[in-house]
Amino acid sequence: MLKDLSYDEVRKKCDEISETYQINEELFYGVIEDWDGTEKPINDKLHGVFQSLLKVVSNEITTMEDKVSLEATCQMGCAFCCYFPIIITKLESKLLQMTINNFDSERKEKLYNHIEQYFIKYKHILEQVPDNTDEEIGEVKEAYKKLQLPCVLLDTETNQCMAYEVRPIPCRTYMSYSDPLLCKENLLPKETVSFEFLYEPYISALNEFLQWAYEDGNTGKITYPNDLYETDYLFNWMSKS
């Protein structure tokens, strides 16, 4: 396995992925078919579909890495990417919160106490966050990153995500295969990679599952299709939890 690749080496590997790799959409739709066939309450199904689809996304990244001999240099306790803006849909925020509510009582209490303190500690910085609807997303990222505002789910003492197994797609698909110091020394490192194209099959499968639920007359805690189209910063969704 290669480590600490140069920018050109990373680009070459990514080009190879683009030329040779095809997303296995059957894996995404297999998830929703399996869960649709279970005899469980709709909210349990939604929770299961959400977690299973996130795992498919991560597994697809691993498959791509193996195909071109890539190995991420991201390490436990490395949290530079946790200072980027994380924008997700209301649908995803509800599914995330459903999962958090299923954590054991000690973990859930610790996380919600952390979130409460987060809005107290970073109140003055949160007031400076740029509008997330700005079309110039690059400018939004740069302005946001300059604020050095940590993710609402980041434990800054351990530099670990407090809901790592269900971290959102933007976090899950952002990878580094170069020297980890590049993330530390650069506001927006060009060497990093985002497999953001995996969002399309992920959200399409979620949407189809919800269409089936909607046709059956029960979408649980999800307001369909409205929740699919409303977006906001993750911290804003968590402030409403």
C-alpha cells in the first residue's frame, strides 16, 4: 500500500478510479428491499436503512481504494476536516437524531450535554457563520474554515466524533492520502479527495424507500417529501433536537 502520496500521484489514482470503477447501485437498492421486507415499525426500518446505507458508502470507498492501491493517511485524533461546514438535509438530520436517541443512556446524555455546551461556548463564532445558501460554495468553505469552528459532534478534547458510526456523508467521503501535515498547514488542502459522487445513489435509495413508505401511508417521523429538500448546517439541525 502507498502512503503519503504527492498531489499528482493522488490525482492519477483518482483518474484511474473514474476510468475503471462503476458504482454498484444494486448494493444500495438491495438494502432498501431487505428492510422493506421486514416486519418492523416504520421508524425502526428508517433507522436500519439509514445505518445500512452509510455502511454501503464506506464499503464502496474501501473497494475503490483497494482497486487502485490507495490507503488513507487519516488517523484517529486527526480532526482538521471537522472544521469544514457540514450541510445536510432535514431528512438526514432526523435520521441522525433517531440514531443518537438509540444510543445507550450514558452516551446519549454525554452527547446532548456536549451539544448544549457547544452553543454556549461558540455562540460568538456561530454568529459569524456565512449563509449556507450562497451559490459560491468555495467561498463559503473558505470563510467558514477561517472561523475554526469545530463540528457540533466533535469532542475537541479527544478529537473524536461522538457519533462516528453515523457521521454524515460529507465527513464519510472526505479522505486524505497525502502527508497528514498538509491538512494541518493548509486551510483548504488541494491534496484531499472527496468521493461525493456516492451521495447520489445513497440519497436516491433513501428517497425510493420513503416513496414506498409514503404510498403505504406511513413515513414515521419523516415529513415526505419536504424533509428531502430542506438543507442547513448540521449544527443548526442539532440545535433544534
